[in-house]
Amino acid sequence: MPFTKKNIVILLVLGLVIALDHITKGIAIYYLKDTGQVYSFWGDLFRLQYAENSGAFLSLGANLPEALRSMIMTGLNAVILAALLLYLILRKKISLLLLYGLSMIVAGGLGNLIDRVVRGGHVVDFMNMGITTNTFMLRTGIFNVADLAIMAGLFLVVLNEVLEIRQKKKTALKEVQQKK
């Protein structure tokens, strides 16, 4: 992989996200695992709470037979991440938003994949957000830094698509106006 600016960005995003993900998971294991403690902040808007997730996002697939779950969560995930990384590296022209977005998705996916391989099929989750009152509760699932990177990356990819569509419409409108 040649050291182009694009590839340096990819490596930096991968390194930073994976390092931050595993450092925070290590801290969660040290301070939260086996304590049963839930630490609440900002009026219970944000919580720290240890959980092990053998499924995907929001424990999707956690009830599958172990062999099938392992094949999907590890094998298929690795293939998809490798394909996405290869696409990123080989694509000649790419916007900064798409470059950062896809890099963050790959980095988050790799962070969770590494965790799954190292921890016997599960990932460590430890953050939760939501609103809780006497009559109402709306909370996210428990997640980690890798999940945040994936969601932020998805946001950047969608934003990039919206901006590209907007630009194509402007260009098409200019072409129509010039033909008149």
C-alpha cells in the first residue's frame, strides 16, 4: 500500500479508533466488570455499565447457535470489512467525507472484530444513553467506542451522499439554463 495522503488518513483513522476502542474497553473491564455498578451522569442521560454482547448491534443474532453466530459475526464480518477496506484503498477519486466515513466504519468494525476474536465471541459494551423519568424511559442499547465510530461513519457517508445529490442537481440545473 503506497503512502499516499489517502492511505495515511485511512491508517490514522484505523489506528486512532481501534486504539481508543480497546483502551476504553480495557478501562471498562477493569472498573466495571464484576461490580454490577451502573454509573449515571447528567441526570441519567449517560450511563457507564458493563455488558458482554455476543450478537451484533443491539444483540442482533445473539440467540443463534454458537457455530452459526461465530461464522456470521467473525467470518462474514471479516470478509465484508476486508472488501470495504480494499474498496477504500483502490478507489482513485474519493471525497474527504466518504474517505473519513468509510474509514471510521472499517475501524469500528475491526475494533469489534478484534474484540470478538480475543474475547471468545463477544464484544465489551459499556455506554448507554437515554431519558428516564417516573413515567417514561427511552434508552439506547449498550454500546462502545467502535459502535460510535461506525455510527459517525454512517452519518458521514449519508451526508456525503446528500451533498453529492445536491451538487448533481445544481450542475444539471446550470446545464439546462445554459441551453436556453
